Amino acid sequence: MFRPALASICLLALASCGENPAAQDSEPQPTTALADQGPPPPSPENDVRHFLLQEYPEAAPMRYALAWSDLDGDGAEEAIVYLAGMYFCGSGGCNTLVLTPAGPMWRKVGEISVSRTPITVLESSTNGWKDLTVAVAGGGGEAGTALLRFDGRAYLSNPTVAPAEMTGETGTVLIAEEPGFTDLEAMEGSGG
């Protein structure tokens, strides 16, 4: 009497082993190895850092403050870079770059000397690009706020001489009067 019951239990146990969903799905599932994914895409700030090291290798180490704004209304943000260090600064101020995306790298549309912070962007525009302001002082020139307009190819390179003009207007602050700087070492981690 126990034997048929025991046999039934064993058969049920064996049958249920074959219905195990985990056993049925035991085919290897495709996995993506980390090596197959490739390196993470570069960030826009890392691209700017690379550009600075290529453009000014003799200036490293350097410091910079970085802001982003779509100056030409094309949906892609330009990089506004305030450079600091002996190579970029004098008694009249430091250099400010305006970089626009150009394929995988950047193209300068502004290399503004003797500029100071704050750097602002106005709602007004010239030749399809928003107007900028930079503070100017020192170097024997008049202190104040200079208006920088896009001339069709670039922003004016010197905010203290004509056709640059002084203005009382300021816009949205891109780089504050006391910016937080990022240090950039020569060939940092690039191996070359």
C-alpha cells in the first residue's frame, strides 16, 4: 500500500523537475561585455580641455572658468572659456575664448584679450549671434563694461579699442565676477 503511493510521489517529483521554468530557460542569454561597449563618449568639457591643451601647450598648467550658451540659436551650445595664468593675463585682464562646435572639435569665434569678469550674454544680437559683455579695467584704460558684437566672423578681439564700445547694460551672467576655476595640467592623463 505504501509502495504505490511512494512510487506515485517519486513519479510526481521527477515530472515536476522537467517542468522547472528555470531549467527550460537554461539556454545561455546573450550578454554584452564591457569591452564590447567601447569607451564612454567624451563630455563637452573634456573636449574643451583637450582643445586648450592642443591650442596652448606652452601655457600649461593653466586655469579656466567655463560656461555654456547657445549664442547663435542653432541648438548647440557654445563654450565661453575665461583663461587665467601668466600666459593669458596682464595688467589689463585675461583672455576669453568663444568656441563653437565644429565637427568633433571646436572653432574659435572669439579670442578676446584684456577681458575681466563678469562675462554676460545679452538678449540682443548682431549678425545672428548674441551680444556679450565683459568687464574691463587696468592697463591704463577706462574701467567699465564693454559690449562685444559678432562681426560676421568673430567677436571683437580687444574690448578696449574701437569698434568696441562701453555700455551700462549687462545680461545674464555666464562667468561670475569671482569665477570658480578648474586647473588644467599639461597632457594630463593623455599619455603623450
